[in-house]
Amino acid sequence: MRLQINELFVRYRSLKAVDHVHANIDGSKIVAVLGPNAAGKSTFLRAVAGLQSVNKGKILLDGNNVTKMSARDRASKITWVPQVSEVAGAFALRRVVELGRYALGPSKERVDNALQQVGLLDRAETKWHEASAGMRQRTAIARAFAQRTPGGLMVLDEPTSALDLKHVKEMGKSMRQCASEGDIVIVSMHDIGFAMDIADEVLVLQEGRLVLAGETKAVLTPSSLASVFGVDLAWSTDEGGNRHLVMI
């Protein structure tokens, strides 16, 4: 599996939301997308997932243009988790997860496994509008797991934003498992520490431009990130000998 992003350009009227971004990503990797607010992360991810029209450039998945894939073909190769999922109607969480199989055909086993993976199998009949923000986010993640075909592309936009620490840790394990099965996992986040823990590579966006890219340890340094985020950063070492970036 190989993802090629060639000179991707997306404009909203006068705003350059994604400004000629170029990147190549191979399978079996987790790639974190970082950047300040309004850096273009969500637009970039939506374009990569084939959900955002682009003004220029191409997104190729194993040589196939993502924007020209049929809905079924895209569903079999690409999964998407938005920042916030909207569901109309009094659907149970199970039904929301089942919708991930709409283009591919029903599979109770896949749905049950996905609910189990996010710890919601025993809450599957809870109505969406009665669920907490964290439960809704885990349901959206389960929907992607139920749809996912190993060796595909998984795109997640801040999937841990509503999760507690336990489920953030579990989400990290799940993403690593997907990568170990050949997936390309592209995930946006604001937590630099979490990115350092799970990502193989990092893309850093600023005002729509790709300003930093490469292996995580090489990219996420105090000097490289200070100008991007507008804060002074330094390394801090905890009692276990692990290094973390902190503001100073």
C-alpha cells in the first residue's frame, strides 16, 4: 500500500486551506498530522479520504486516483473518522456502527468485534442522543473498524479529542494493530506527546503549507516546533526516564 499526495491545493474563496502539499506514505505506518488551529489539517485529511474536492493536485492510493474511485471501491479501501459525528434519528449505537458496512454488505461478526474493540458491546443498544461525547466518538471509531479492510487507508481527524486517558491508550493500541496489518494510518491531533508515543512519521502544517515532515523523533523537537506553535518548548524527563516536550 502506498499513498502519494502530489501538489495538493484546496482553496476556500481567498483562503488557501491546503497549499501545494506533497507527501509519500507507505503502508504499515502511523503518520501524525500536527499544526496549530486553522492550519488546514481537517481539510487535508478530508481530501486524502476523498471527501473534499480539490482545486489542484492528485491523491493516489496504489496508483488509483482517490477522487475518481467508485463509492464501493473507496469504502473497501478507505475508512474515515471525523472530529464530530452527526447522526439524525434515534439510532442505537449498534445501528450507527452497522452503517459502516452499508456499501460492503452486513456482517454481525464485524460489528460485534468493532463494538468490543472500543468497549461498547454491552452498551450497543444505547441511543445515540443519550450517549456521552466519548461514547459517540468511540462509536464512530467502531464504525470505521467494522468497515475497515486490512491493508487499506485509515484517516482519523482528532479521534481522541473526547476520550478519557484509558480509551486514548486503547485507541493508540488499535491504531498500531491496524498499521501492523498493513494499513496506512493518518491521524490528526493536538497532543504532541501522544504523537511522539505512537507515530512513525509526522507531517506538520502551518497556514495550509507543509512545513515539517519526516520521522517523528527527528521532527518533534523544541527548536523545530517553537516557530510553528508560537511557544517556547523544552525537553522534560519524567521519573521513568521518558522525555516530553513542555512549554517554558
